[in-house]
Amino acid sequence: MHPPQKNAPPQRQVMTSFEIMNRFLVVAMVFFSQSCIGGSFEEDIVLAAIDRTTRNVSYNGAYFSIPYPNGDVPSNIGVCTDVIIRSYRTLGTDLQVLVHEDMSRNFSAYPSKRIWGLDTTDRNIDHRRVPNLQVFFSRHGKTLPISQKPEDYSPGDLVTWILPGNLPHIGIVTDRLSATTGNPFVVHNIGSGPSLDDMLFSYKITGHYRYIPQKYADAGIRTH
């Protein structure tokens, strides 16, 4: 066995073109999976909802004629339902289209006739009404138990309330918890623009739902 030579230059490993291409493909696949699939539904909807609280939006429930599909009222105004609509639209889900199509096929299942005296659908406003969203989420999502226990409400859950004056309201449960009560914070717009508040049990709860867009199931993305 010969002793090592002093000051011998270190040997360099040379990658073949096949090895270079293989490494590139592995990196590309990892990047593609992370950028295109994204996180879980819960992560995505909570981030989208919290992002709404950074927007300057005045409460305004006026009727607008809007485009279809992907129609929206002016971005600087909105009501509680617009928080839900815009959050889901960030995920690529258009509740305007989904509600309109379901109402067109099953109009009697919705309360438009009973509450507003309507005989047909109106794709400008139907999806912006809490009672209609309640029906849609119960038909195409999950209706969950109503309780006074904060642990029964998970990030991404949709909750409806009845406010003083018999006004319906809706918000999205987040993963942020109140240090005082332990209740999950809710993103909603009750009159001062979208906000993140500890208000889950401040009013009578009338509905508790979970609606996960089909694309998450189709892509095999995890949901809790």
C-alpha cells in the first residue's frame, strides 16, 4: 500500500448528462407539486379569509348587475356573504355559478319564493343571500352540529347566525384562537368591513357547515 501523496489535488466527481437530467426532473417535480397542489383546504380557505381582512371594504348591500360567471360587486364594497364568495373564489371556486346552477335545477329547494317572493333565479344576487348559501352548503357540503363548545368548530367551517332585527349573518372559522376565551376567531363582515373577531358565540347560531370544493378531492389533497 503506497502512502498518500502530499499536496495531491482532490478528485472531482463528474456527473453524466443522464444524472444531471435526472436530478433536474426530481427538483422540478417537487417544485411543481408544491406550487400547483398547494396546502390543505383548511390552510387555503383560512388564508384566503384572513386576507380579506386586509382589504379596505365598506359595508354596502345594494343590488348590482354583475357579470356571469365570476361576477363581483365593486371590490371596495361588500357584505358578509361577499367575504365567503371572495374567499372561495381565491381557491378557484365560483359560488355565483354553483348556486345559480343548483337553484336553476332545484328552485323549490331554496327560500327565494318564501322570503323574497321570487319566481325565478337571479344570478346577480342569489349567491349573495345568506339563506340561499345555507341551502347550497347543506345540499352540497356537510351540515354539522350546532353547539356551544369551541372545539366543535374547525378551521374552514362556515357558521351562520341571526342578528338583532332578524338579520342573517355568515362567517368563516379560522385556526386563530382567542387567548381570553379559547374560541376560534371568525372572519366576517358585520358592518365595518371584513374583520377577524372572537364572536363565534356572540349571536344565536342558526347553521354550521363545511363545504370543500371538489378539486381538493380530485387532486388528492388532504382535508382534516
